[in-house]
Amino acid sequence: MHFTSEQRFDDGVIEREFTLGEIPGILWTPAAASAPVPLILLGHPPLGLRKMHPRLVARARQAVADGFAAATIELPGSGDRPRWAAVEQARADLRRAMEAGGPVGDEIIDALVLPLVEKAVPEWQAALDALLSLPEIGGPVGYSGGVISIGIRLAVVEPRIVAAGFFAGSLVPAAMFEEARQVTIPLHILLQWDDKGNDRQAALDLFDAFGSKEKTLHANMGGHTGVPQFAGEDAAGFFARHLR
């Protein structure tokens, strides 16, 4: 891990950009901490870190205020990383299907999501190795938001992640429902009830599939961008219970 920049905010948060091989990332830590702190991995959609930065930094600063470090990495094929022809084609197919007003077929969903999961999850694990080697970070680790299928796979294969918060607003391949049954860590799941881009019933079916004994579904009225402020406060309370 090679740090490339550092910025200090007035609220005592240090933001450092880094690279891990070819993978860009960002780490947020408290400027003053008496001991190593737990870590929250911040997932995000494949829109690029530069575009997502305002939302990511807001989530990160809240995490630091709650006594955690936060970190994220650029997803494969996004931002300044090399284009990924297969995923670009799947995204184009998805746009055409949505513009046509018809259902999005399983083949498109699989082509869009499964290759991303296969490539992104090992990168998240490599980043986690590097982050936990830093003296200021001690675990435990939580995962928050982003592409829900990536979060599902991480929850299954990564024992260092002890709790996860998911946003039920992503297209989910059928194969991921079977993996969801293997998830056993505590889950906090947010669902926007009127999200036109989300299959509400599929989100409910996925929640039912999760094998966790502790899983909570927070459903709020409103569309994809209408998440109420208190929903973030509820998520913060979830991580405070499980990471402290």
C-alpha cells in the first residue's frame, strides 16, 4: 500500500488516498486515537471514486466520528481503471432493456454482476490485508453499502468481517440467493419502498434467504435517492453495537 496524498479536515478526520498495485483507494482515520480502531469498508456502485467521493466522504466522516476508520477502493472497470469490455457491454444491454421498459433478463444481470463479484472480492480482501497491517487500525471489520452481491460474497468468504449493512437496490443474480443462505453475520438492510429501479419482491426474497440469525430490514417510503437522514443514524447504531 502506497499513500499518495493526505488531507486533514476540521473535525479531526485524516483522508489519505492510496494505491494497492493498480487499485486506487481512500482511507479515513481519526487524527487522534489512543488505540487502534475498528474499520468499516465502504462499498459503492461502479460509478468511479471521483464521482462518488462527496457521498463517500460524508459516510466516512460519520464513521470516524463514531470511533472507526473507513476505507474504500475503486471497483474493476470503474473510474480511472482500465475499461472492461465485457462489463461495458453488459451495462449497454442493461440500459437498452431499461429504456425499452421491459424486465431485465437473468442473462444481462449475470453478465453485469457475476464477473464484477469474482474480480472485486479478492481485491477487497487484499485491501483488507493491507489496511489491517497499519498500526492505527485493529479491527473488527464491518462492510457497508455498495453492490449487494459483492457484500454477500464478502460476508461468506471473509471471516474478518463481523457485520454488514446492505442497500437493497441492486440487481442480484439468482446464484447469489444461494450464497445469501450461507451468510451468518448480523445484517442491517435498507430498502427504499418506492425505488423504481429495484424489484421490491426480489429484495424481500433476498432478505428472507439470508441465513443470519440477526437480520433487520429497514423499509422507508421514497425512491432510490430519498433515503431519510435517520436511516443513516440507524445504520451507525448498528455498527456501533457490533464493532465496539
